[in-house]
Amino acid sequence: MKRMLASLALGLGALSATAPALATSDYARTRYPIVFAHGLSGFANIGPIEYWHGIPADLNANGASTYVTQVSAFQSNEYRGEQLLQQVQEIMAISGAAKVNLLGHSQGAPTARYVAAMIPARVASVTTVGGVNKSGSPVADVILAASQLPVVGAIGTDLLTSLVNGFGAFIGLTAGQRLNQDSYAALTSLSSAGTAAFNAKFPAGIPATACGEGAYTANGIRNYSWSGTGVLTNPLDPLDAMFGLTSLAFVGKTDWQNDGLVGRCGSHFGQVIRDNYFMNHIDEVNLMFGLVSIFETNPKAVYRQHANRLKLAGL
């Protein structure tokens, strides 16, 4: 049964159950629940708009037990990690599960990795999707550099930060939550320097080489990742144009292949399932009502296959 976690201001989760899905198979029936952690500017759902569009329901129909969490849309990795940690503990208390399988997209990747570092005995696996793992996002670097320009200045930076924080608060309120927002802390966390600092504290699963794989198992936790290298994937998706613009931040970079926000090699963590799906950053979670590339495996099938992978691994 899928349950939606509604976070309060301090990040404490209040569970509300949705109607249970009738499983038609046990293909995705993992031993432990799968817990979803959204990325920057994300949410659980806003009315009919689901961040993980149709994915939890599909897994439920195939025997999985899933939980969708919500943390601050804009905050540091550690702050969001603490919010997710409290919700994971609540999930285990309610479900009786001994462990969970964490699955994080974008900034949800370091958010989930933080939880795994805090309670390794209660985490069976960590899977990152388009995760900001190895080297940070050049897009964050560009925005931070722009904020230091004289034409922007401290006043301009404060104004823009306040506007984005307000947008984050609006996302939360629209989704029925009131959560603290700090977009500048989020950008700093996702920058190359911020990511390097985070990885120094939480190195488990991070590759030792520029584009290699990380430890498949660390601290008793199985680590997996996958990501895309598509940008303009569907002419009907209004977000494609935005990713076309943000992908320019990767021009001249060694890790130039990207999904619009995260580089191919920079997404690597643990066992790399695949790093070149023809998906952009939002396609990876089937957002925008499933307006994804028709020339690539449907994202729901990728998640279903991964749940089966966890099942076969006894997780």
C-alpha cells in the first residue's frame, strides 16, 4: 500500500494513506519498502501532479510497498537529510519494516546518502537517479558565480534568494506543507565545491576515479545509480527548452554529456546500472504527466526492473 508522507515545518512526517493498490504480480515485491526522495524544487504531489508520475502506483501494482516523502524544496543536503531521516524512522515505526530501500532523484541522492550514513543498519540499499553525486552540477556553479558579479551584488543576491525561497514555500503550501527554505544553501550544496565537501564527509559509494563506479556495497548497504544524457527529448514538454538552456553550462567540460542539470559521470554512485538513457532530468522521474521520449524505455519500466533487481538481491 502506498502512503504519502506529509512533512511539518520541522520535517516530522505525518502519514496519510492512499487507497491500496491491488497487486497483479509480485515482480517488484521487495523485502523492504521503497522510499522515494525528491530533488531540488521537488514535492510529493501538488493536486494531480505527481513528482514521481505513476511510478509508485506501478510498483505497488507489481507487489512493492512504496512511500513518497517530502522535504524542503530548497535547502542544504544535510538539512534535507535530517528531514528525510525523521520520515524514514516514522515509516519504519508504522510499517514495522526493519530496513528501507532509499531511492533519491537529483538532490534526493545526497539527501538519501545522508540518511544511509546516519542509520546504516536500517538501510538495505541506496539508489540514485540523475543524482548530484561525484562532482556537483555546473549549473549551480554558474548561478553562484553570477551571484558574485558586481551588477548583482549582495542586495540582488538576497532579493533573488528571497524570491526563490518564496517559490519553494509556495510549492510546499500548494502541496499542503510548511517547510523552511534556503535556496542559497541548496545551490552551495549542489556546486562542485559543496559536493566535494559533502563527499569528504560521506564518501560511501562515490567512485575513486573520474568516471568509474563506486563501491557496490558499503557499510552493509547496496549502492546503485542510473541517469540520462538526453536534453531535448519531447517537443510537447515545455521544460525541454529550459534544459536546453541549462545544458550550456556543460560546454567545454570534460563531463559534457548531461541530462540538463547533472553530468553523465557526475551522476555515478555505486553500481552504475546505466548512465546514458535518452532522458532529461525530469524524464527520469516521468514528471510532466509522462511527456518523455518515445525513443527510450519508459521510466516506469526502468523503476519496475530495478525493484525486481532489489527483490532478487534479497532487499
